[in-house]
Amino acid sequence: MPLRRRRPLMRAAATTAVVAGTATAVSGRVARRQQASQQADAQASQQEQMYAQQQAAAAPPPPAYAAPEPAAPPPSGGLTDASLEQLSKLATLHEQGVLTDDEFAAEKAKILGL
């Protein structure tokens, strides 16, 4: 009977050794993967920094600010086709009685820039 007692004890010891060995192997593998991942991240970060530095060094300087050209003065003679059209519409509205004399004069002054 003593042999029967030793076998379950040996089996438990062997099972414990296998489990412990597997756990050690797995944790070592996880640690190596994490270390490799961190090194890859560090290398990628360094490459991004180098690329950004190269781009900054190679970028052409921004163009100098040029003042905008002044707007062209209104054509001599005073009235454009659009302003003449607006005046004719105002006159029509005034004749129809939609606009009073004061309203017509105010709008006409706006169009003529007076």
C-alpha cells in the first residue's frame, strides 16, 4: 500500500511542476513581446521625429506678405449697368406709389453713393 500513496503524491508534484513550468514560459514570452513592442514603438517615434525634422529643413520659406492692390476706382461717368437697372426699378416703384418721395430719394442716394 505504501506505493499507492506515493503515486498520487508524485502525480501531484509532476502536475505542479508542469503548471509552474508552463506559467514561467508564458510569462517570459509575454515579457519578451512587450519589450519588443516597446522597442518598435520607440523606433517608430524616432523615425517620425527624424522625418519631421527633415520636412522642416526642406520646407521652403513662406512667401513674403504682399499688400493687396488697391481697388479700381469706379468708372468715370459714375453709373454702371447694375446701378442704372436699380434706379429704373426704383423709379417704377415710385411711379406705382409703392415708395414715397423721401424713400425714393434715400435709395437713389445710396445707389449713387451720395
